[in-house]
Amino acid sequence: MRLRPEILMGGLSLVLVAAVVATVNLSSSNSSVASVPSTVTVAAGSKSATFTIKTNRVSNSTSVTITASQGGITKTATLTVTGGGRH
């Protein structure tokens, strides 16, 4: 089995269950290191959704801020892509 550290899963959770389909905007502070889709959809009746984070090799550990926003609310999370390993 080959692990693929360059493809990760991210997730987000809403405070309340979505009454209707909710589209959440996503962004990366450094898409050349870690890229995310521009949006993720939270299904009606759900509180969460997952999305793919694609990372690229780096020579030095690099922190990337992933931002999610919807309805005037913005949340961030920091992802550190470590350098020196094999992909």
C-alpha cells in the first residue's frame, strides 16, 4: 500500500444544522504549497462537509492558512506542510 501524503482531507463543521444547502467559500494563503477547492457544499440537514487539500513538496516546513467563510462568518485553520520528506 502506498500512502499519499500529498492528498489530505479537510473538514468543517457548522454550529447549527444547515436548513438548506450551504455553500462555504474556501481559500489557501499559499496555494502553491496547499490548495483547496474554491467552495464546499454542506447538505441540507447536515452540520459538516469534507474537502480535499492537495499539497506540494517543500524544502522547508511551510505553514498555510486555510480559510472558510459563509454568511459573513470567517474561520481559519493552520496547516503545516513539512519539508524534507519523500512524496
